[in-house]
Amino acid sequence: MTDSSRPDVDKRRAEALEYHAHPQPGKIATAITKPTETARDLALAYSPGVAEPVRAIAADPDAAWQYTARGNLVAVISDGSAILGLGDLGPLASKPVMEGKGVLFKRFADIDVVDLELEAENPTAFIDTVRRLEPSFGGINLEDISAPRCFEIESALKKAMDIPVFHDDQHGTAIIIAAGLTNALRLQGKRLEEARLVLVGAGAAGTATLNLLLDMGLKRNNLLVVDRVGVLHEGLEDLPEHHRRFAAKTEARTLADALDGADAFVGLSAPNLMSEEMLASMADKPVVFALANPDPEILPEVAHTVRDDLIMATGRSDYPNQVNNVLAFPFIFRGALDCRARSITPNMKIACVEALAALAREEVPASVLAAYELDEMAFGPEYILPKPFDPRLIERLPLAVARAAESDGVARMTYRPHPMPEADRS
């Protein structure tokens, strides 16, 4: 970092700390949803009136959805073992991120959140703690948990719990990548079923992305995965399970080998891994998703000097085509809650992908242009994903997710759209 950039960095840090500290610490609080102005109100809210819903729920547990906030309440839970790009800083340090997740749930889907930061000495302790929380919540959002423990934790909780369990770092990222990739390949005149794809970084997000793309039609023999050991191939021994399943029969050993002639690249790894020579070796009309954050595997300004026929996405908001999880997780949970889904299935994720991709191909509303201070925005190389403030997301995605839940038999009831606050429809 140069000296000239240091004042800007210090200013951003001070602004962030000021934002989180004032006018009161933190970003979320509890709201009361019923009148509490009179003695009668309090008698209904607590004793003796509260005994009536207690009796109703004891007689019929499903009555909890009618008489409590459970149906609109999600727990955002972390052990702090993989906080953003900062690493294992522990559960307490993860609390600002979990509060932030709560802000996004509320702002974009009107879902209430309790953030829980767990001191869990091992995955078993984490699993046992979360499993016992099921009566309190309508869904569980796991966050910032390191691989491979995140796979064990999510798998065990999905089997043990009768409410949706969703690790957003895995599946939210995968959904956005899949939607963007669908549209980018479409613009390039290619199809997922025929594309040669290289993915670098087979951690939580990378593994979930590969599984989702394979569910959507990507051919395993068109896939090469690169991690710290190089290309994952059948000759490697002692690979962890989440790597072994992607080991290919190939002579390629390096990223450069893998990218030669590839149609698409998905990077979830580290800065500057893709050289200009590697990019130049890719097939005509390549797709490059360089998602290492904040510094991508190759900078867009460099990539576009090498290839004038590519479509590119990053994880950053200051470049076109940001891969941003907020496009998925609030709406996945909104749809799941509004049909009281027992779980989130692969088809529900694919439905979200398809709805997202289709929305980006439609005309952009004036309200979105105004929010981003733009005169024009249309489906093309620099617009392959909707913007987070697009009001159609809350209309389209939860419905698509709920319909898939109903088809898969995991919905407890027919979808009823949640009445969004008027301010969030603008």
C-alpha cells in the first residue's frame, strides 16, 4: 500500500467504526409488534392472556406459526472460523458480520433475525447446540464457518432439523455464480452443457458451486478443478472427500494447463493467479469470474486489454457484474418461510438461479436506474445479474423458490406472499 493511499484507508476505517458505534452500538434491535399502551394490552401480551396461545401450541405444535414470530424468524449462526477474508478470529469477532447479515435479511425480505455466535470446540458441539434451537426459529442461516467443517455441520443439521438449514457462503455464492454464468454463456453463444469450465478454489463456495452447476447440466468431463496442489486429478492420493469427488482423468497439472482452450473460469481463490498468457490461451469468447475479494485473480482493466471478446464478473461493487450474495439468501429464505418449507432442496436453488437469470434479461425499471444514478442499463456484457435494489427480486424469487418447494414436497402449506412494508417496495 502506498503512502498516498493510507489517508483514504484510515478514513474508511474511521467511518466504519463510527457507523457501528453511534448513535447506539451495533446495527440491529428488537421491535414490539403489538400495542402495549394499556393494562389490558399487557395482560394480553403476558399473564394471563399469553396462556391461551401456550395451550393452543401444546395441543397443536403447528399453531406456533400462527401465534408466535417463529415463521418470520431466522437464526444467523457462526463460530467465527472463517470471517469474510479475515480468517479464524473467533465467534465474538464475527458478531458485526452476523448483525450485518440481519440488516440485509430485514432490508431486502423483511425477515427478522437473531444472531448467535457460538463457542464450539468442535463440529459435534456446534451441531448439538444448533439442533436444540429448532423450536425457536423458522430457519437457520449458517455463516463464516471454515471448510471442511462447514460441510459436516450443514449436512448433520439438515438431517436432524425439520426447518431450512442453509450455509450462505456455500449456496448463496453458488446461486449467484450459476445465474451470472448462465447469462454470460448465453451472451457468448454457449451452453453450460457444452462449456469447458475451470474452477480455482474448491473450498466451501467452490464446492457448492460445482455441485450446483453439475445439477444444472455441466458435464463432469468438461470440468477441471484447481486447488493448492494444482489440478485435482485421479493420480493424487490423500485428497479430502470434498476434493476427491472432483478429481479428473487428465494430463493437466497446472492452472495454465487447465485454462488452455477453456470456455469459462471461476476463481474463488487469491489475487493475481491468472496471468495475461493464461487468459489469452482460453477459447474464443471466454467468461471470466474472478471473485477473489477485494483483489481478483485478474483485474478487469488488465483482462480487457488482453481479450476484447470476454465477459467478466468480480466480487467488487466498483466493477460491472458484481457477484453479490444479497441477490439470493433473503429471497431464498422468504420463499421457504412463506410456504413453511422443511428444507431447501437443490430444485429450490435451481429455481432461484433461473428466476435471477431471467430477471436480468428483462427491461430495467426506472427506479433501479435512479438508485444507481444511471440513464441506461440493459442485458449485455456489463449487466448479467440484477441489481440488489431491483424491487422485482422480492416479487419473483420467493415465488419461484416456494413453487419448487411445493413440487418437491417439502412445503407445509401453499405459498402465501409475505406482506412487505411499503418502504421496501420502492
